[in-house]
Amino acid sequence: MVDVFASNAFLAQTLAAKSGDAPNVSGVRTEEEAAKVAKEFESFFLGQMVEGMFTGLDGGGPFSGGAGEKAFSSLLHEEYAKVFAKNGGIGLSDQLKTEILRMQGIETQKEQK
């Protein structure tokens, strides 16, 4: 079985290395910052998935949005992803937060008690 934390760390590093838009974990100093960055990563990941869902769909026909649709569809996909992540997402942010905290050597509130 694949180690979930190792695969999430690999995902985070891969996303950060391949895109300038991906959130940066290097400045994380608190648990709250880690949660925010993890949510941003989940939103970014969901954006990539949503983008893939619409790839290859024929936008032609009488109800096509034309050039405007092509220009703004990526923004729409990004907003879909933000809403998905804000409303619970797919559970990736919780695991990423734990991994970010571990990588940065930050103790969580639970560990301090």
C-alpha cells in the first residue's frame, strides 16, 4: 500500500516545482499558515482536475461562447475549484497541512498539550 503522507508530499513538491501559480510552503511558520497553504494547494489541484474535465469538449455549435468563452473558461474553472475547496474539497488539504507542518518542523496545537 502507498504511504499517503509520502504521496501527498510528492504531490505538493511536484505542483510547486511545475507551476509558478502553486502556493509556496517555504514561508509557513504557524499551523494557521499551513492550513491556508494546504487549502490553496487543494484548490490548485482541483483547478487542474476541473480543467481536465472540460478539455476536449466541443465548444462549437449555436450555444458556443466563442472567443470570450475561450478567454475566460480557465478563470471559471479556477473559481469552481475555489468553491469546491472552500466547501470541504476532497479531503486533501487536511493531509497536506499535516505534511507541511512535519516538513517545516512545526508542532501542532495537539502536540503541544
